[in-house]
Amino acid sequence: MLFRGNKLLIFKMAWRNLWRHKRRTVITLFAMAVGLAFSIPTIGLMEGMSKQMVDGITKMHLGDLQIHQKDYPEEKGIRQVLPYKLITEIDQYDGVKAVAPRIYSGGMISASKKIESRIRGVDNFEKLKIIHGEMDRKNRCLVAVDEDTAIKYKLKPGNELILSPLPVEEACEKITIGGIFKGRNLDYSLIFMLKKQVKLIFASKDEVDDPLAEEGDDIDNFKKLDDAGGEEIGNSSVEDSDSKPKDNSKLKLGPAQGKYTFVRNYSQPVGVSAVEPTREIKVSNMYKSIISGEYLSNQWSRNKPDRVETEIIIGKKLAELLNVKVGNIVGMDAVTMANYPLDRLFKIKGIFKTGLDRLDRNVVYIHIENGWDTQFIGLRNKKKKVVHELAVSLYNHGDNSKVATDIRKELDDNLIVRIWQNIEPAMASIVATSNVMTNLILAIILIIAGFGTMNTMLMSVMERIKEFGVLKSIGMKPFFVATLILIETVFLTLGAIFIGCSLGLFFQSWLIDKGIDLNALLPNGFTFQGVVIDPVWKAIFTWSGLFIPIYMLIFVSLVVALWPALRAARVKPVEAFRKHK
Amino acid sequence: MFKLKYVYPIIFIFIYFVPQVEAKKWGKCSWNTKKIVDKADRIMFAKTTAGKMVMKVKKSDYSSTIKMKFYSKGRDKMSVKIYSPSRLKGMSTLKVNNKVWYYMPRTDRIVKVNSSMMSSSWMGSHVTNDDLVKETQLQKHYTCHSSKSDKTFHVVTLKPKPSAPVVWGKIVMKIRKQDNIPVSSKYYSEKNKLERTMKFSDIREIDGRKIPAKMRLSPAGKNEYTEIYYKKIRFNVSIPGRYFTIRGLKR
């Protein structure tokens, strides 16, 4: 009846009721609004984190999905390959952004550092102030090196330096560092070694025809030893002729000091990844991790690689181990398709730092043509180019299982397609867990806000019981009273949504833009299960991230308002008047 | 006190002499077995050896053949130089004591093999760098567990001594009776699982010695092998010391 007369009356009443207790209404409004304002950026942050994790996994190296020969993931055999031509096919599937071919091998990278040093002969090492190491007299090629040089070239006792050029026979060809002595701020490197050995190094040798120079069948030219057939020979009886220079007549001993160049060899086993730069940068973010120099360029000329050094990028830790900088030359041998190793010189184009120890220390990237080059890895199948892996990146991470099934249908049986969740199941479950966590946090925030709302509504109902008694006694139906309370709640909720959204979106835009910088807390970067996560934690905006908390707020507040509404509807006028005078 | 003069020698006799009598057995086998095993183990051993060999590596579906010259002196010095195929020509390996160096001629580099590379394969074969370095002497590092012999062969099972620096848990050797030439060796892991088999064949007389000219090493459970065939060997020749130096690697 009242309803029929003025449809807006109930809204007007609800609105007025709200503003009869301004302070309480405003506080409730803000409690709800702040709840919402927190939920929106929280969801943004949590979604940002799982996106960062997924990005970290897929864009570091993995890609959204990978295609291999079916035994490759298990065995990593160099001949378990797939055709390079497959790329053009894969490229045409819906949702595929880019495909990157990769060839893997293993090898040893080595760099040599030239150290130019003065050598000075001593009769014995006793007078030197050795601060580190021990001078063992048994080794005739033992030396002591000054502290500054040792620090500069990272020399430790036990390290070996090879003389360059190699001196004539009988002199030491490599020296072993026995001790490090305290230098007096020398502006040059200084090495002390036994006087006699220094003399041998600087000895001038008259031209002696070297029987080794000829490539002939030297084996037949060896003379038989006198006591041939002596089978009962222990180790001790094998004479070490190196340590006993017998034929010194041809040597003119030189001075006991001078300059010489020593070569320090650093070597490290590495995994070799041959990639196609133009395609690789669309799949992986590795090029962003370059801290000095540049990423691989796409230059490759067919006949050059053995004359001009080809490009390589290496990790920061590896660069430290090898003691090299951008522009230095390193040599690397890699296991080839014919099983044996072949080597090639490379010029360091860039140094990357991903924060992942495994990558920064043990992985190098070279141009994929090195992988197909028969003078190097030579990965070809009947002269056709083949690769070990195709990494596929998609426009949308979420599509990967769908695209994987699509690709799977068309492929040969000996190939497999795996999504990153299958390759890194531990990471996948972590990402899934973090999504559950997001919803849990959201629910907790809104439930707290909801109880605040319930409290307010209940209080205002209790206060106004007398009024409801009046309303009831003049013929208002319980349904009307309940609706009135619910409409008051709706008004509150709408106000809260408006304020909460504006506040929340304001916070979120700041988090999207600036993010939370965790660098101070995690100075060495943040890696988790072999995935690098950006230390600046940024939120992302999604429509679901905005609407889910709004829907949840409306739902929660209506649910909690039901009880006060029912309470008001069930008021009996007589009792109301008796109790509340 | 003068009596102690006589007592001490008696004690010494007990300490030194008695165990020697017992040690005339080698583990659970006779002293003679030890001699047989040692002879088979050192069938190729000489003061120095020099020769040419062909190494054939077969892996699942690909194979390579490498020809090389080798020089060795005692147990601790060895140098190998490849002369074919042309791609690898000049590549050499030097082993002195327990260190290994490679020389890569194409890039003129000398690479010292560090400890983490020791377990990787040598020239793509089934032999690891560790196998090159670790010179195990069967009679020194192993004791006999059981031995059987029939008309033509001795079959000896060896187990490592507790402190021996070896990787195998058991070795079963089959040795030809007539001339103590090994026929096969089976290497088992510590869990008693067959890991690799070495077969010796093509017994012929080279440079005054009867030796198996062909050795085939195959890992268990795979259709793969590394075969070494000696084309030429000369025993006990005077090899200049420079062959076993870094200078010699680069030549």
C-alpha cells in the first residue's frame, strides 16, 4: 500500500535512516571501503606475483611449451633431434607468438691470460717473506709470486703458469706457484725462482735439429732399450729424465733475471646452447639480462668462422672464473655429432647475469649456425638442418595446454610436446597454490569488513526497535521492514564500492607503476626453485581482479544484513513499546 | 737382562715371518692366482711403449674412427696424438701422474682438464679421463674372492681392498690358461650390477710379445662399444722425455 503510493518512499526512508547516525554510517562505510581498497591491490599484487613467476619460468629459457624428440628429455642424446623445418609449421598455429630452435652440446671453455712478469733468480727461497703457501723444494719449477700480481690474476699456490713462448728443452715449460710474497708496491709483476732454472729459461740454444719437427714415422726410429723385455719393473725404476738435464753442452746459460710472458689457463666445463638470435629474443628474455656488451647478433658468414672469431655470450660467474671481459677471446671445444670434440675460438660479445647460479656459471650461448657447421658441432641429419629443441612462446600463457594438444595432433609419433607445467611441475604447483592463497586472503579481508557491517546494521536495528514497532502498528508488513534494512545495506555497500574502488585503484595504479622494491630485503636477487623473480614486485590489473572483490563485498554484506533485517521484521509492536520507552 | 737379546729376535720372527707364511694366499685364492692375474693385468705393460692404434667408437646410431699414435713411459706418463681424421689431426692428450692436458691444434690451445671434467668421456669414447689417470694395479688394489679353472680358462673374481681408490665393486676376469692372456673382464658396480665388459681378442705376436691386439669395451645394457685395435706396438724403446711435456704436446 505504501509501496503502491510512492515507490521511492522506501529508498527515501532508507537514505534518511542512514544519515541519522552520521558518524556510525561513515565509519562503517569506510570499514567496508578500506576492506575493498585493500583487496583490489592485494589481488593485483598476488596476480602480479604469479604472472612474474610464470614469466620468470617461461621467459627465462623454457617458453610456454617445448617440442623434443621423445627420448631427448630423459637421455639428452646429441642425436635425438627434430627437423629445423618444423618451425614454419608450428608458427602457423593459433596463439603461437614465436618459436625458437635450440641445439645443445657440452664442452669445455677456456681462456688464457698473459702475464708479463720479471723473473729473478734466487739461490733459495728462505729469505723471502712468504705470506701464503709453502715452498716445496722437490719441484724445481716452483716459484714465488708477488702479492699484487697474485690478486690481479687470481693466482693461488698450486696454480700452474705455462711459459710463452715455450723455452728450449731442459728449462721449465710450466711453473707452479708455491708461495706468494709481500711485494713492496711494485709497479710490475715479479716472480722469484731458482737461479739455475732462470738461467735455463734465458739460455740461448744453438740450432739443434729437432727430430720431432718431422712428421715421419717416429715410432720406428726409437732405439730399443738395452734391458728390453724387463717385465718386472716397478714405478720407481722408471727414470724421470726431465729432472736430470744431462746434455747441457749445447746450452749457453743466460742471465739470471729478465722478463718473460706466462700464460695462465682457466677452463670450465659448460653447457653450450646454440640459438637463433632473431627468434630467440621473441621467446626468451635472456637479452635483457646482458649486463655488459650486447646480445648475439644475427651475423653469420659461411666461410668465416674458422678465421674470424664468432660471437659468444657467457654468464657473469663464468666470466669471473675465466677472468675475461667483453671483447676477449675464449676457446671452446664441444661434443660434436661424431662423438669426438672439436674446438673453435669465440669472441665474448656480452656477459649476462640472470641471478641463477646454474646459468651464470655453466651455460654459454652461441649462434645456431655453429651447431650446424660441420667444422664444429655439425648437427645435421642427411645434410638437413636439425635441432634438439623448439621452444614456443604464446600470446597468452593460459592457452598452453590447448595449443599443445593442437600441435600434438599433427606431429610425428617420435616427437613430444610438453607445456611448462610438465617440464617444471614444482613451479606449476607453486603458482597454483599462490592463486588459492589470493582467494583466501581476499575472503579473510572481506569477512572482516562484513562483520563490521553486520555490527552496524544490528546496532541500528536495536536502536530503532521502537520505530519499527510504530511502523508495524500502522500496518507496515514485515517484508517491508526487512527490505528497508537491506536497502540501507545496499546504500552502504554502493558507497563503499565507490570509495573503495577509487582508493583501491589509486593504490593499485601506484603498485603497477612503481611496485614494491624488495631489493633492500633481497640484495642478491630472488630466485626460487631455479626461477628468477624480479625483485621489484609489481601488481597487474585484470577485470576479474576488480570485479571479484566487488561481487564478494556485495554478497558478504547482504548475507550479514539478513539477520538484522529479519530481526527488525519480527518486531512485535507491543513488546517494542514496552521495552523501549 | 741379557736374555732379552735372544727374546727380541724371536718376537721379530713372529711378527714378520709368521704373517708372511699366511700371506702366501691371496685373499681366498692361491698365491699362484695372484701371479696369473698380475701377468694378465700387465700383458701390455713395459718400461716404455710406443705404437699406433685405431679407436672405433660406436654409439647408438653413429660411430667414429680415430687413428692415433701413443707413447707411454711407466704407469704415470702417457701421450697420445691423433693423426686421422684430418679434422682432429694434431690433437693430443698428455697424461703425467694424475693430470691431463689436451692440445687443440685448430685453436692452438692447451687445456688442462680440471677435476670436474675428469668423469667425462675421452674423445667421445666410453673411456673417461678418470680411466686414463687412474692406473689400477689389480694385484695391489684387489684381493681374490674366488677362482675357478677348467681346461682352457681361469675365471677369477676380484674384490677391491677396503681402502683401495677404485670404483668397481667386483671384477670377473677370464684368463686363457696356456699363456695367461686375458679373454674378458667384467666390471661390476658396488651394488653388484654389471657396468661394463672388456673383451680381448685377436691375439698375435707383436714386437716379440704375444698380446691381444683388439680390446673392446662395452657398457652394459647398450648397443655401444669402444674398440681399440693396436696396429703397431714397440716395447721398451727409448722415448725422449720431451714426448711427455707440454712442449711435446704442441709439436
